[in-house]
Amino acid sequence: MKHKLIGFTLVLAITVLAGCGKSGEFDYLFDPPNQPGGTPSNIQGLWRLDSSTASQEVRAEVGSDYVVLAGKCTLQGQTVIVGKKVSATVNSDSIDIKEAVNEDKREGNVLCSLSIPAMSYDLQNNRGRAQLRRIGVSFTKLLDLKDLKK
């Protein structure tokens, strides 16, 4: 289970600092509601980490050759979104992320961090619910790419 901690560290750290937040380039990933949707058998689309909460949420936009990973941190009514687009090899049973994601963003009194190592993640997509087998996390599909408004 070592990989659960270092293999897919979806770290969303929230720290109290001072000030207010503003919009950014990854906000569009959090506009769609948290409801399953899209074509379940197609891995390409917008996905939400199932263990996300109201204060810490992770979403992933999966394309044919890229993944956009983003985290949303909310504390005391203030929100910060951090993310990164990385190249990836995407197919129906794995996603090979080519570049590590280590992003921190501080706005106002919220510090949000997202850390995901570059590696290949085996997945099993069962009707719009994808489980990354080696590390035991799952995502639910929210939208197809064609329906995602940027």
C-alpha cells in the first residue's frame, strides 16, 4: 500500500493565511455539477475523485493525449483552484501520466496544493466509475469532453 501514499498523492492542503480568492484557468473544471453523466464507456471526459469533499475536491479532464488535474480547496468561504495540464498516454485500461504534478497556489487565506507523480495508472472503468487499481482510488465521470465548456 506504499503506492497509495506516494503513488497517487492527491494532496489538497488547506492552510489559513489572509485575504480573498479570484478566478483562474482551471475554474471551468468545477462548473459542472457533481452528478454522473456522459458516455460511461468512454474514458475521455471530466471525472471527479470519489473521495472529494466540500472543502477539498479533485477533478480530471482526460483527453486522448493529455490529462488536466485540478484541485479545489475551500476554507471559510474562500476558494482556491490549483491545477496543471500534462501529457499522457490514455487508453481504455490505463493512463500513463508523463509529467509529475506538484502545484501550490496561495490566494488570500487559502493555500491549495496538488501532488501527483508521473507514472502509469492501471484503471478499470465500470459504467462511468473508474478505479485506479494499484492505488485504490476511484473517479466518477461527470461529462464527455464535447460537453465541457472552457
